[in-house]
Amino acid sequence: MKKILAAVLAVAMSLSMASVAFATNTAVIKESDSGVIDPSKDYFTAEEGKLLTSYPSKTEFDVEDYQIYTKKSDDMVFKFKVKSGEKLRADVVDGKVSVSAKRESNNVYKITIKPKYGVRDFELKKWKVELDVGNSIYFIKGKGAYSDTQNVSSGDRLTVRDSKMGADDGSTGSIFEFDEVLDEETRIRCHDYVDVLFKGNYGTDKENMRVDDGEIAEVSKFFGDSDLDFYDFIGTPKFATKVKVVIDGDKNAVLYEYDKKTGDLTRVDANYESDGWAFTTKNLGTYVLAEEDYEAGNAKAE
């Protein structure tokens, strides 16, 4: 909450400076117990601590510093007060978001803006929503991406974590930026049972290191009654230098790679080290740990 209040103070200071030029139409940020935006009273806030900030024009609410992320379903939810009998229509002007406007009472609408950025949307991109209310048009603007970005430095021990409102210490998100040569072994824990180890020159590329462990139906059918663990690098990371992957599992298990496009299942040339299966690669895909040794094949064809 302290970070949110700090953001409010920072915005208030910038608005007070802008008021010299826009003295007649500068909105003032105030706290509202109702959580309802009411342009006639020059205040607006958001529910659940999601802060909106105002623009010098009453008709444009600028939230360029507010970032929404697909992975966390970091929806922007707030309420907008209209005059009795007025209707509100919400439309997306730009960006990978959706917007809905639900009337909650005669003069209050609940507005929900949902991010829809894909697993390889690494950079923050602008979005804009239009609210058509009576004879006025209001705009809500911001930026969005799939996830926060963490910078990778030599010797780091990093973990994929979901973004958190107000986090500014660079410790959240599943997007990682490799902007320096890693002369010490660096680890990213992508899942409770999956580590990726880096050492070398990886350039300035960003990659999504998130691992999904959900079941893949056609693969389960292919293996029959065998117990399986799934580890899918959904962002399909690609590197110029090889990385070392370690997947925890029983030493009697067998590790396979699954090609989601072709359906091919191939055995991974991995070595068992301590408590996991280790291998090197430049491209991270989808891996299946099976309790038994099966012949390679095609899960989609069979």
C-alpha cells in the first residue's frame, strides 16, 4: 500500500506542476470510499488497489505507468458514474486488450479491461480504451505485455514469479533479458522441478522462461496408463549458446521431447545427475518424463 500511496503522491506532484498551464481543467486525485469514477467531482480511483491517474484534460485518463499482464490476469477493474438514465459504451481503440461495461445500478457501470498479450509479447505495448458516455468521450490508456521482465546478471539465482502490483525491484515475471556475458554459472528456476543453467554470451535477447506442467491429452493417450510429468516451455526459448536443463525425477524414468506441431515424441539424450535428468540444448520445448521406456513415435498419428 505504501508503494501505491507513493505513486499517488508522485502523480499529484506532476499534476500540480501541470496546473499552471491547465488551471481550469486539471483533475485532482482524491481517495474515494465508493471506488467510483465521477468526472463531475474530478476524482477517480480503482478497486483492489489498482490505481488510475489523471491527465490534464478531464476527458483523458492517462495510465501510461500502469502495466497490465496477461499471465497474472492483471485486469484493470473500476467503476464509472454516469448521470441518471445515461448509457455507457466501451470499445477498444488500440492494443491487445478487451473491455466490458456492466451496469451495476441506474448510474454506475463496472468497467473491466483484460490484457490479452501472448507468450512472446515481451515488450510493453500501448493500449487504449474509449468510453462513450452521453455527449462525452473518455479515454483510458496504459501499457501491457505477457509478463514483467527480469534482468539476468552473471552468477544470479533467479526464479519465475508472477508480477505483483507495485513491484519495482525487478524480481517478478517470466520474461528474462540477457544483456551481458555470463562468466559465472547463472540459474533460472523455471518450475519447482525444472532449472536452466547459463554460462556464456547470450546477447541482448529476451525470452519467456515460463514452464507449464498441464497434461497434454494426446501424449497421455499415447503412453497409456504410464505415470507422466509434463514440462512445457510455452515461450519456446531459443539461444545462440547452449544452456543446461535439469529436470528433477526418478533415475528409472525416461525423458522425452514432444513436438507440439508434428506430434513426434523422441527420447532425450540426458544424463542422470544427483536428483534430475540433465541435457544441453539451444532450443527449449516440451518435455515428458515417463515411468517406463517406450518406443518413440507420433502421438497425433497414433
